[in-house]
Amino acid sequence: GIAMGSRVAPPLAIIFMHALESMFLGTSRLQPSLYLRYIDDVFGVWEHGLDSLLEYFTFLNSVHPSIKFTLEHSAVTGCISFLDTTIHIDNAGHYTTELFVKPMAAPVIIHFRSAQPMSTKRNTLRSQLIRAMRLSSPGQTRERSLKTIEQLFLDNGYPMHLIKKVRSEVMRPRSRVP
């Protein structure tokens, strides 16, 4: 097999998953109302109930002998994470989004005392704050996401006055990129 760290692994995973998807998405079974994939990570919206989702999951794992999907669903917790976003879903089906950082992720970013130009440090901070804003719904979820980024940069030696200054620049509507 090819290790996922290899340069050819992502394109091969994409091609293989596309072929596999055409086998199971083309059936007459109940299907997800939304199906998104990034390389080998899949996000879907299932509107047919938990029992039929579990049946579909069993079906997916029978399509190819070497491929076994794992399943995370929002039925118990009301939330699901995909890539760097957590989606919170309420009982009425409304959702909010928020920045997701894997619990095992090392809290490391360009350290403030590193030999990088100040413009690189500021732009790294700026880009991470913009990312947190774009991924998060307005209100408390956005504030939590911004606080997560602020803490990451504080932990890597950035002074609070710089973090606050860049955050205020990012929060101004004219400096935000759509």
C-alpha cells in the first residue's frame, strides 16, 4: 500500500473514492441529501433517521473488502466535526458552525521570538483570526473560535496588545476578505 504521507497518495485516494462513490451513490437505496468529500473524509446530511443511517453504513462497509468507513453522527451530542469545523445542530434542524481544533493537535504556530519577519508573524495571526471568523457563525460560537486562536498565539509568545490590535483590524468590515 501507499502511505498517506506519499505525494501520490491523495490523488490516488481521490480517484479510488470517486470510483467507490459511483458504486454506492448510484443505487436505489436511501441516500444522503448532502454528500461532501475532501480526499478521504466525508460529510453527509442524512434525513431518514438513525436506524436507516446505520443500515446504510453497514451497506457502505460491504461495497469493497479493503475499505472500511467509520461513522460519527450528531444523534447523541447534537454536533459533528468535519475537517476544521464543528457543526452544532438543534432539534429544529438549525445549525451553527465553529472552529474545530483536534484535541491532540500540538498548540504550535510560528513563535513570536522566531527569526521570522514581523510581517510574517502579523499575517499568520491575521490569517488565523480570519479563518476562525469565516468558519464560525456570529455570536458566541465566533467569539469562542477567536478566543481559541488568541490562546494559541499567546501560548506561542505573542503579546496580548498585538493580538488585540490585529483582531480589531480583522473585525473591521473593510479589512475582511469575502
